[in-house]
Amino acid sequence: MKKAELLVRLEIYKKEIYRRGYILMLAGLLPLIIVFIGMGLQLNIIEYGIMATVLYFLLFVLVMIGLVWWFALMVNKGIPKKIGLLCPKCHAPIVKNNVEDFMRTGKCGKCGEKIIEDIS
């Protein structure tokens, strides 16, 4: 693989990660927050007061952000294979290694196989 080709693939990878992250955040958080606000305002303010409702809402949002983050990691797991950012020898994702060291040496961080051809 040439260095220029790798840079293009890394840029595609970065754009795909951001795109999927935004989609997951919107798809996962907005509907749940809207439903929670409606239910929480109707039920909890009457029974427990405004502070309990706000704390309950913040806890709910933190849990949902954690779940969406985990789901995003699971969804994004296959992107390096799709884009072709795997070591040809050991099939380890290049992006999990330190990309700066990889760009300097051109070798896989796991097995040491030379992946970039035009590194001097």
C-alpha cells in the first residue's frame, strides 16, 4: 500500500466514524429524552418535586450516553475491515495502533509486517 492511499483511507475512516457517531447519538438519545421528559414532568414533579426530577433526568441521560457510546464502539468495530485498514499478515486493525508511529515506520504494530511501501 502506498502512503497516499493510506492517507485517503484514514480520512475515509475518520469521516465514517464521525458520521456513524452523529447518527447513533441522534437515533438513540433524542426520542428517549423526549419520552422521558414527558413522563418525568407528568409523574415525578407531582410526587417528588423538581430537584428529584432533574437528578433522575440527569442520571437517565448519563446512562443513555454510556449505552450509545458502547453501541457505537460495537457498530464501528467492522469499519477498518470495510475500508481496508488491516494488516495483510495478521489482520490486526491499523487504526488501533498508534497511527503516528505506523506512518513513520510503515510496519504493523502487532506483527512487524511492512505495510507501507514508500517509507524511506
